[in-house]
Amino acid sequence: MSETMTGAEMIIRALQDQGVEHIFGYPGGAVLPIYDAIFQQDKVKHILVRHEQGAVHAAEGYARSTGKVGCVLVTSGPGATNAVTGLTDALLDSIPVIVFTGQVPTYLIGSDAFQECDTVGITRHCTKHNYLVKRIEDLPRVLHEAFYVAANGRPGPVVIDVPKDVQFAKGKYSRPTNAEHKTYHPKVDGDLAQIERAVDLMMKAKRPIFYTGGGVINAGPAASAALRELVRMTGFPITSTLMGLGAYPASDPQWLGMLGMHGTYEANMAMHDCDVMINIGARFDDRITGRIDAFSPKSKKIHVDIDPSSINKIVKVDLPIIGDAGRVLSEMVRLWKEKKPKADAEASKAWWGQISAWRARNSLAYKCSETEIKPQYAIERLYALTKGKNAYFTTEVGQHQMWAAQFLHFEEPNRWMTSGGLGTMGYGLPAAVGVQQAHPDALVVCVAGEASVLMNMQEMSTAAQYKLPIKVFILNNEYMGMVRQWQELLHGGRYSNSYSEALPDFVKLAEAYHAKGIRCSDPKELDAKIQEMIDYDGPVIFDCLVTKEENCFPMIPSGKAHNEMILPDFSGDTGEIIDAKGKQLV
Amino acid sequence: MLSPYSDPTFRQTNERRTLAIVVDNEPGVLARIAGMFSGRGYNIESLTVSETEHEKHVSRITVVTRGTAQIIDQIKAQLNRLVPVHRVVDLTLSGANIERELALVKVRQDGPDRSEHRMEALRLATAFGAKPIDATLNSFIFEIAGAADDVDRFIALMANIGLVEVARTGAAAISRGADGL
């Protein structure tokens, strides 16, 4: 059964058939036919952003918080190039997003026409796959294929570039089918023999640890459930990357907190000293491993990943398992139950005893103040007052992001949206717009820094237009805090261009955007004001004035190993910690 | 190792590998493959591409690359995850294979040794199985097809007797025996 319609109508019909309810976008000359098709229907709601980068981040937030594919529509030329940062962000964090870009008509391609750019050329390196659809006959297949590619295997962004004449051309639309993709068949079921070997290794482990990542979140809620079951059954400690927070409940005693550059002492030390490491859906990123040749030197490493190129890319592993995290975890649960291993109580006691000793080091400690708001304290209070309130958090990038990761505690997956791989300042506010659109009744908070938030501040206007009551909680220390911290550590405290000069008045700025502005500089007023923010029915910008030169600790300095962390009670000269070689690293 | 976070703990030797990559012949597929190599800092010693099955829209790309065993594995994994790639076969690893490339070699003879050099060029061409496909009173163009080493040696010899220009195709490769990919 096929219907004849225009290319523009096909795009909207395909969105409907794929169950898409919202698309974030910005119109322009080369997508007018698609906007006309949007106008003539009401199943797919269009959210008008204020900048195309914001559209992609909003779609990422939407995708990350729902598990669905996020959709974006932008015009040719600048519309497409503005989307590039968002695409790269989605690629590095494996977020399923489809970006439709308009293109000049096929007969003008290559002529440097107005608002023409080589979109597929530019986005080839920052998408999982991209398409230029030159013939209307190809459009229905490409539309459905794009959803398959974006969501299956390791998820990622897909661009579909549609010339304007193809949008006007009439052709036969066909509905999505279950036909197999011609070439792309990701392996989702892990090799059983390998899984069995992994379980055997886990059974014999004396000092095991689970190291989980964003792959568990991407594998869906069932994967998190299987992870919880497996971790509880085994009694092993568990840590997670920034991207994996929420897959395992932070309130559980087996949870060691986040690992990596700003992870907890106990998580990093346990990674360093473990004898069996079970990596599920994480990729040995350099923020995690620190110095590679000193990374967990004594352990056997199991690595579960859906992307074969993640295996042995950075760290050589002993037991690779290629497959979907959820399916592999369920198999592990089944095998563990079948084998009913006898717990090695003595080894377990010794290992947990060691972990308790590391925990007692209290690596997230900070000095409280009566007179000024410590950024860590602000996040702690924010967490305390939003707990149990159906809250979702997004972040910008920098110190505030790390403090949020350390002091917000997640019980569920899909509640935490942050730019991990690319580290995109300007991610959080538009992402919050996307999350709030997907969860209209939830409390959506963007934890921001005063510098990051200005990068996509214009999206407050989107929040106002669609009455999205997002709460932008700015830890304002008047510095690009992480840059300042690195300049302190690496460049003799010469704070070159990292001071946030001439900041706007965020309260007035909020009001200019039809939002509520709240400012707080007194720790004694903080709770009441956070409560005021939560209670306000509408978007809020909260300008939280915090200690200016606070460092984010604990920290694995660049070029050092997990067991060489700087802890909060470090009392020496911070400029002496990192040697010349470490200074070259990022 | 690959990361700037470490010093190499051991040296792996670089190996030369020939990969056959079967891809959908869609626009931009070559840019995707070549871009993967350049974007991730891998070597391409040679690359050839042409459609091999017109009806199925399938092309075959032969890449000769060099890297440590770990890097070669990474290259194969990265190629495999490109959406239009059907399969990647490591011909070097999968047993005996034959590699051939074609070169067009232009030589020019001027000056007092001209006729001696012309005779020598023809003699060498015969010895290497190269065909003269164009001749003028003071030049030849030879066509030579063979293993890369033979082509290298032929070109090196021609350098002594008036080499002007070389055009090489890069290697095409196929495994020995009756079985296909």
C-alpha cells in the first residue's frame, strides 16, 4: 500500500509512522516545504528553538531522558553548520538523534548557491551515518533506515540532507518495514561461551569491581534492572562513569560513586587494586583511566560493549564480549543463578574492609563556610530539596558539572543529561528544554556555570514560548572555573582570560526572558530560595553566588594514575603537582 | 600505545596488511573510508577502488596499510562499523593471496647515450614483462603489471635511463584458491 505525496509530506509522514511526537527546529529557505507540511498537521509538534545548536542539544536531552530518537529540522548552509557541535556531541555520547537538513535544489548543488554548504561532507565525521537524498524514490527508504541506524547498535546521530526540489517532488511513500538493513547488522547477543568464561572469572574473583558506563543507560531500563540484580547477587562493589550515573542506585551501599578524574577516592583506588574488572558499556576514556600504563595493573579485564571498535582501543582486555549490555547482563544473571557460586566470605570481607578504609578518607569533603556559599554545599542543598520530586538534571560543562556528578545522587537511569565525551559548554540549557518537553510535569533543573550558560542563553526564549518551567541553577563564581583551576595547576596561577568579566545581571536577564530571577549569596538563605525556585510555576534563572576560587577535588592530575589522586585536604603548592609532561595533556 | 596518557610499555612492530573492503557503491563511500583513515591517523600506503558487481551496486576497495597488530585490529573494527561496509577481509592474515598493480612508466632518452639507453630500456622491459605502449624517437611508455616489489624495482632501474613520470594504480588483491570472500 503506497500513497503518492511530496517529499516534504513524506518526511512528516515518516515521523508520524515512527512515533515521533516532537521535533526541534528552526526554519529557513531550504526547508520551507517541510515547514508547510508541519503546518498542515498536528501529530508532530514543532518546537521552535533560537539557534540550531540548541535544537540538537534539546533533541539529545529529549532522547536521553526518554530512550527515543530525538529529531531536529534545520535549513541548509548556516542551519546545518550550526548543528555540527550538537551532532559531534551526540556522536561522542552515543545519543540517537536524526537531523533533517534542507539543501539547495539538486541542480544548484556545487554552484556555491545562497546558503549552500556541503552538508554531508561537513557532517561525515560527526555523524554515525549521513545521507544526501537526490531522488524522491530513495526518500522513504532513507527516512526509515535513518531511524534504524540511529537507534540500533551503538546509537548515534544521523543526518538526512534533502534538496529543496526533492521536497517538492512527488513520489510513492512506503511505511516502515521490518526488512533487514542491507549492510548494518550490529551484534546484540553476546557470545555465550565468552559470557560463561566471564562469570567463571567473576566467581573466582577476590577483589572484583563493576565499572559501568553510558552503554547501560542506552540499553534501556531493562539493562539497569539486570545490572542491579547482578550486582546485588554478586555483592561486588560498583562504580560508574559520568555517562552511566543512575543505572545503579546511588543510595545502595555497594555503590562507590563515580570514578575517573574527579571521581571518588574509593572508586579509583578500587579500580587500581582490583583483580577482576567488569566493564559494562564504558569505553576506557582518558578521563577514566588516567595514565594508561598504570591503569589497574593487576586485574583481569572483562569488557562488554556493543561496538567492536571499543574493544582493545585504549586498554587491552582479557575477555571481550560484543553485545547489548542488557542482554549480556541478563545472561550473566541467569548463569550466576545456575552456578550458585559459594561466596568467598573471607576475600569479600577483606575487600570491603579495604574499600571502607578508602571511603573513610572522605574524598568529597570540603570546608563549609558561614559567610559564603560553597559550590559543593549549593549542590548538596539542591539535591536535598529536589529529592523524591521526580527531578531530571542537565548540566553545562566545567566544575559545576563535576560537583553535580559528585553531589547529586541518582536512583534511576535517564535522569541525568550531561555532555561527557565532547564536553560542550552550552549543552545544559537547551538539553533541559528538550527534557522538559518530554516530561512536562517533571522538575527539570539545569546545573550551570555562569560562563557555560551564556553560550546558549537564547534558549530561555524557547522555554518562555512553550511555557517550559525549567530551572537554571547557576553556580556563579565569576570564572570559567575549570579553566581557572587548570591555570592554577599548570600555569602558575596566571588566569589568562578565564575571568567572567562584564557578566549580565542574571536576575534582570531572567526577567527579560519572561522568567523569574532569584539571586542568593548567603548560605543561610539558600534553602528558602531553592524552595522558591522549585515552587515557582515557570522558568527560573537562579544566580547562586559561590566561592570564587574553589577547586574541584578530588582529582587525578593529568598524566597520573588512579592511586595518585589529589584529595581535598591537599596542603602543598598546587602548582607543583603536575610535571612538564603532564602539562602537555588535556 | 595509542593514548598520550602513557609511555609505550612495549614496542610492537609495524606490519604491512592488505585489506579488501566490500562496500555499497553509494555516493561518498570512498570519502567515508579515506576519511576514517585520515581522521584517526592511520596510514594508507595504497588504495584502489572500483565497482565489482554492477547489479548489486557493490564496490571493492583494496587498502594497503601499515600498523601494529593492535592498530590493524582497530582499523578493521572502525571500517566494519561504517554503515555502507558489507565486510572487511584481511587478506594478509587470511592466507596466501596475490597482489598486483599496474604502472605506466615514461622514460626519455636524450644526449650521447641515447641509443644505448633505448636498447637497455627495452631489454629491461622484456626482462620484467613490461610492454611498450607508446614510443617516440626519444621516449617510451611502458606498461608493467606485477607485484608492488617488481614494479618498484623496474621503476628504480628506469631512474638510471631517463625516467620522466610514473602513474601507478595501487594494489588490487585477491586470495589464492577456489574460495571467494
